[in-house]
Amino acid sequence: MMGNVDEEGYSMSKKTGGPALGEQDLIRRARAGDEQSFTILAEAYSARIYNMGLRMLGNGEDAADMTQEVLIKIYRHLGNFRGDSAFSTWVYRITVNSCRDILRISYRRKEMIFADFGEDGETEDDFQIADFSAIPETVYLDSECDHYLARLIDSLSPKYRVVMVLREISGLSYQEIAEAVNISIGTVKSRISRARAALADKILSDREHYPHLSGLISRESRKEAVK
């Protein structure tokens, strides 16, 4: 069982009675073959990896399988991490690439065209947001409309969904998103801006039926103003 995680780093498991260790110390020990240090790192990141997979892949089973796959990749390739970026960014990059591979296979099976996350143009199909007008009013009121907003983000095309999930749910900076997805900061900002605009249009449309969404519009407008 993992020890407490705080702003100063990670703690060794209480079972070991060991000293508190920062993330860099854990990485160094894990690279040297310390299995327990890797276990602590894995436990610290597994929930983030799973949540990213759930938002990108759409179901818990695929997200759980992807999480295990990512953790195995981290274990096998930890020696390749040189510290040029934050460890968390490196982990998210592996997670994004794994999601991309799974989505590509899924789209191929459905005989659909998969728009990669790379630098390319946009089409109108990228902004075909699902219709949630039949969702009960209680859903819109739950957690200040966060559930509703998450559903809208889930309905975006993958290349817009990935930047919105990393920004709005994982809390990454534009620079970290650019590094994780391997696109320019300009493309990150452009995609987030366009995705927010598309979401705002959908929210405005649904607001005719659910006035409670007014606060959500204001919140998203403030985000766009301070981006």
C-alpha cells in the first residue's frame, strides 16, 4: 500500500519504515532495479492514467487494460527517461500514444477514418457534438454541471478531446500538453480555443431547455478570457 503523497513528494510505504523520498529519488531507485520504488510510482500515477484512458476510450474495461499496458511500458523503458521533461509529462506522452493506438484499431474495425492527434487541418466533423438534450435536469445540477461538461468533452473528436482532457481534467499546462501530444503550443491553444467555442455553442443551445446551464457558460467564458 502506498504511503501519503503530498506537495513535497512521495513517501515510502509504512511497511518498510523507510524515509520519505521525492519523486526523483524514486525514479533513480526504480531505474536501479528497486521494485518497491517503482510500485510507489505506479500507484501514484495509475489513477491519472486510468482517468485519461476512461475519457479517451469511453469505457472502464479498455481504460483498465490500457493502464496496465502503460505501466508495463513505463517499467520497461524507465531507463530511457532522461529528465528532459517532467516525469509526469513523459508518463502522459506514453498514455496518449497508447490511447492513440487503441483508438486507431477501434476505428479501423468500425471502418471509420481516424484523425490522428498530429498537426493537420480541421473539418466540420471534428465538432459534431453529441445531443444530450434528453438528459434529466438533475444531471445538469449534479456537481455544478461538471458531469454534463465531461459528457460534452467525451463527445469531441479524439484530437480535440485529448487536449481538453489534458487541460481541463488533468490540469496540464499548454507546454506540457504540447510535449505529451507532440504538437506545437500554437496548435494546443488553437484546438482548446476551438473546442471551447464548440462546447459553448452546444451549452447555449441546451440552455433553452435547461436554464441552470447559465453558470456553466459564464465559467467557460472566464476560462477562455484568461487562457
